[in-house]
Amino acid sequence: MPPDAANGDLIYTMDFKIITESGVDNSVALIKNACEEKSAFVYETCRFSGGGYAIIDFGEEIGGSVSVVFGKNSGDATIRIRLGESVYEACAEQGEKNAGNDHSLRDNFYRVITLGEITSSESGFRFVRIDNVSSQPVEISRIYVKKYDNGLKRKGYFACDDARLNEIYKAAERTISLCVRKNEIWDGVKRDRAMWIGDFYPELLAAFYVYGVIPQFERVLTECAPNDVCWVNKIPSYSAWWVICLEKYYELSGKKAFVKKLLGKVDFVVNAFSSVICENGEADYTKCKLDYYPCNEFFFDWPTNLTPDSENGWRYVVAIALKKAIKLYSLFKADCSTAQAVLERLKRYKYKDSKFKQVTAFGVISGFTDKEKGLKLLGNDEHGMTCFMSFAIAKALGFCGAGDVALNVLKKYYGAMLDFGATTFWEDFDISCLKDNPDSLTELPRKDKKNVHADYGKICYKGLRGSLCHGWSTGFVDFFYTYVLGVVPTSAGYKTIKIEPHLCGLSFAEGAFPTKYGLIKIKHSLENGSVKTELELPKGVSLG
């Protein structure tokens, strides 16, 4: 099977363990043959009797496919391969607990061939269940995985004296590495294999710290650029997110020429919101002809969708986008009066306190919610955290002077996913599920106990449809670099930077990340109550 141009080169994975089996003889042969490269004819085989099955654990989330090599077989036999991000998903029937084949064919039937090989469709998975759905036995000599690699070298890193935080960073790094494809960036490797510009913002942050500026960023921004038919991704707030992403990309890359080509698109978004935001700050879409998905006028995120709080969140995102647009206009001495006028209209709206942490966070970041009130509403524990908006909650807590709270919240929230067997971070995780003591990702389905994958989630990520490798969950790593390590650019592309570390109870923290000038390397150590900093800057970068 040739490499997929959209995904990258193939890497083969051999190691696995068998969780359970039934009607299978000599399964040890599969383990033994996993690390060998021989023709199918000389392999010792494993026999799956009629109705026999085995469940395999490859140890970590994978973006790829499974290959099965057969021994001598006769007759018209069929096997079923189910890929799962959890054991439960690998065992579920179509429709059970919302299991399905949306976006990738992870559950399918394959004809058995003698002394040959079949390869499953590509998906995101860790577990594989193989069933012989025929009455006659099937001889299998080898099972292995074909993983797709994006071809990029990981350059950045973060480490500190807290082992759990290091685990969390590594899992975030793995998550974004699977979602960054050779030519694009997906939200998830099992589901949401698409480019959603609002979801792209946290992915942009995480991918930058791991890889630096990569061509995929400009591809996403160009492919998702506004048009005169519909709002970006047919979601009004995502047009705002497009402006926010473009400005962030300029901050990270310093590529002024790319921004200049798209400045007219920024005008288009600003004018569209000008037609929607009334003089008193209310919103009225009747004067704007751009199409959008029904009930998405004020979409902010899924947990708040169709609640009054969502409209507040939407307004905060639009306000941030307008501020970013003004910054972009200033680069080219362009007229920013429309953006300023719409921003002033937004300020006239009567905002109410939100019960959602993510809405409050955006209120703080936009400057519409003062820090004292924001800190009170954000609280000091992990309840109410979300995967998508974790970056904003952490950032807002930092703005409010509670970085130590943010670090502890991230540690508990993402650490709980690791305790459930996660090797990548999820589309959604409600930490209140801990009260049910549900089964982990690695456990077989039980009728008398809830499962952390199968029995939670809402709306588009309910049950087993939920993605357990979702790029939007990784944006929080920005907090590690900009707040803990304290490296903040003071000019585009990191030509000049400032250093303001916050160890938040850590004894040391260090890291590196790539800029267009080279790696910025930094280490902070707590010595006699003071922070000692070791800094290595590439040529072309200076403090200022």
C-alpha cells in the first residue's frame, strides 16, 4: 500500500499484546511473528475457529491501519476488523452506544485470501478486534499496524520537576502530532478529519511549539478564508476565529506578505459583523446575507450552545477578533475605523455573569470582564474545565494572577484522562464523571458499570462517537511556554522577546521551541527563593 499523500510516510508497528481471545489456537504465534519479516508461507500460523476472535492492544493511540497476513486458507471465509480508541469501541456493534463509521471506516468486513494480506481502512485507534465471522477456521500468520507519519521533526519540548505535568505535555505532543497531517491539520484522527477554523486556534498554538512554523498553517488559513456566500465553516463565530488565527499566525511567523494578501478578507469579516452588530450592541442577522448552519448565530462552543451564556461568549470572540483586526490594519496603516466602531457597539451591550468557565475566560481575555470578577467566577478547581477551551481558561487565570491555580487545574483535569488509560487527549471530558467511578479505556464492556468512553459526552460527541485524539484539546501547552517559562514575543516572529517566568510552585522548568531564527532554549531554577534563568537565543532574536 503506497503512502497517502495527505498523510505522510508509512511506519510499521509490530509490538502488541492480546487482551482476550476466544476460539483461537496458538495466538502466541502472532506475538512471535510480530517482530519478524518473512513470507507468509513460512510463518507459524494462528487458527481462528468459526466465531473465534481476539482483542489486541497496540499500547497507544495510532493514526493508521491494520494489516492481516493469512496462512493457507480455503473456501469463502470472511473476517471482521473493528478499530477502537477504547476496548469498548472495538467490541461495539454499529449504533451501540453511538458507535459508527463516521469520517473513517473503522468497522468493516474483509474476504480472507490464502497466503495473502489485507489492510483495513485508516482511522484513529489503539485497540483492534478481529472476528472470524465464517463457519470454517481461518489461519492468520501475522498482524501489524501501518502508521502514517507527517514527516515533520519534533523540535520543541517542555519539562519540569513534576512528573505528572511531563506526562501531560508528552500526551499533548502526541495528540497534535497525530492531527498534523502531511498537507493539512485535522481536528481528530478518527472523527472530525476536517479543518474547522475555530478549533484550529488551539491546534495552531500546540503545533507551533512542537514543530515551529509549518506550511500546514498557511494552507488551513487559505482554504478556510472567508467568502461572499457563507460565514467561515458556515458558523459566524468562526469568521471571527479566522481573523484571530491570522493575527496569531503573524505573531508566530512574522510573515507580513502573507497577511497582506488576506487583508481584504479581514475587511470582509469586519464589515459582515458591522452589518450584524447594532448601535445598542444587540445583534441582528437580517441585514447580513451570509449563510450559516441553523441555530448557529451565537455558537461559541458545544457545552454552551443554545444557552444565553453562548451569546456572551460569541460577543467576546467577536470583540477579540476586532482587536486583532485593528492590530493587522496598523501593520499596513490601513483604515480601522469600522472595526473600532463595531467594538464600541459591543461594549454597549449589558453583559451578565456566566456560569461557564470558558465564557468567563473569554470575558477576561477580551477585557470585557474585570480580573477580580473573573477570578471569582473562574474558581480554583478543575470542575467546569473543557478540552477545547482549556487554553483560554488557563490563560485567563494567568491574567488574573492565579497561574498556580491554572497549573493545578490542568494537572488534575488532564491527569484524570491519563488515569483512564489515555495516551492522547480527547474531544470532550467532563471530570464530574469521576463520581461514577467508570471503567477505563482498556477494560472490556460491562453491563453493570459505566464506561468512560461509551457512557458520556453530548451532542456531536456522544458515547463512542467521541474522539479520543482531538487536536483542539492541546492548546493549553501555550500556558507552559508563555506563562510558566514566560517567553512572550514583543515583535512578530519572535525577533524580540521578554521573559517573565512563573514557576507556580515548581522547582525548575525548562523548554525549547523553534522560531524562524532557530531554537529558543530556556531553563528556570528556584535557588534560595529566587529564580535563576539560563537563556540561549538564536542569532537574530534579542530581549526587548
